[in-house]
Amino acid sequence: LGVLYIDSITENKAFSSDDLELTLAFAGIVAAAVEREKLSEQLRQQAVIRSSFERYFAPALAERIASAPENVKLGGERTTVAVLFSDIRGFSAWSEKLPAEETAKILSEYFGEMVECVFATGGTLDKFIGDAIMAQWGAPLSTGADASKALEAARMMHERIAAINGRWAAEKRPVLEVGIGIGYGEVFAGNIGS
């Protein structure tokens, strides 16, 4: 961790064994403090990385990625995935009639509910595209049941949309019609660029 250099300004006075013991004890305390600080910094960095992962990955998957970064290589590979797209029908038409704040409130509530369905089934949030959601199962890590998990997420989404529509109809808010499509097949997936 470092070097500790001790010198004496008087040539005729050598260090005693007590001086050596004190120096070793002091060096041990300093080394432990430096090591603790290095570990604290590593934990802070891991927390930031894990927090970033959890924005796109289910918490359990984020934990697996953070604890085994060799599973997520720079570049990419061919793999089989299930990709889910969901889209609010007629979104552009009714959002033009609503104030921006109300549109943002609706989308925030809707996205929150839908992303929970993706994460509950171990999916990865790929992106939001306006009012659409793109999610995937099978990349960066496959479970072997990726298509089934995507179908389960779609089923959960339909249930949540029905619940949202029930609440919103009672509040005189727009009722959503949502289309969901799932594709399954080979893709080239990975970390490309920065």
C-alpha cells in the first residue's frame, strides 16, 4: 500500500526495538485506514453501477451482472431473445388535446406500471419510444425460458392496463387501448460503443 520512511537527525542515536514496535503499529493502522478507504470507494463505484443497471434491468438481473461483469462483454454476440413492444393506440391524437403536464402524468403512471411487469418477469427495459415500450428477455443473460417470461409480462400488462383503465374511468381520465407484440428469434446483442 505504501512506504514508510523514518530517519534520525542525530547519527549517534539509533532506533530502539520499542521504536520499531511503535512504527510497525502506526504503519499497520495507516495501512488499515488506506485499505478501508479503497474498499469504500470500490463499494461506492459498485453502488453507482448497480443503480445504473437497475434503471434498465430487473434488480436480480442487475445484481447478477454487477457481481459477474465478465458475463457482459464489450462488443456483442448472436443470441436468441424475446422482444416485447407495447404501444398506446391513438396516443398522438389524444395527447395533442391534453396539456403537456397531464400527458406526462399519464405516461409516468402508465410506464411505471408496465416497467414493473417487465422487471417482475426478469426482463430488460430497452427503451421508451414516445408512448411505446421496448423490452427484452434473453440478453444480456438468458434464463432458457425467455419467451415464456415475455408472454407472462404481456399477460401482466393486460391486467395492469385493465386496472389503470378502471381507476382512470372513475376519475374521468382517458382510457388506454394498448397493443402488445412479441417477437422471438436470433439477434446480435451486446455493449457496442461507449
